[in-house]
Amino acid sequence: MFYVLDGRWRAGAGQSPLAAGQGLWWDEGDEAPGGAFAPLSPGAVALWADVATVS
């Protein structure tokens, strides 16, 4: 999961920029965008979280 807390972020080629309050998530079978995220404004802050089940 990737969630923008402040500023604007690029989330990969061909995607619209993400602003505060917006985010992306991907399912287990999807490939995470990895290094595709880049800040587009000074002081941009985002949260990246990997969530997994525990057995």
C-alpha cells in the first residue's frame, strides 16, 4: 500500500500524479511498482506499507 500524506507523488509511467489523501494498493498476485514512486513537490511525505498474513 502507498498512501500520500502531503504533497504530490508520481506513481509510475502513465499514471496521474497522486495528491494528499490518495493512494494505491496491489493484491498478492500484482507486482508492486517498486522504485516507480517519486516526489513531485518539496516536502512530499508518503507512507509505504507491506501487509502480510501471519499463520
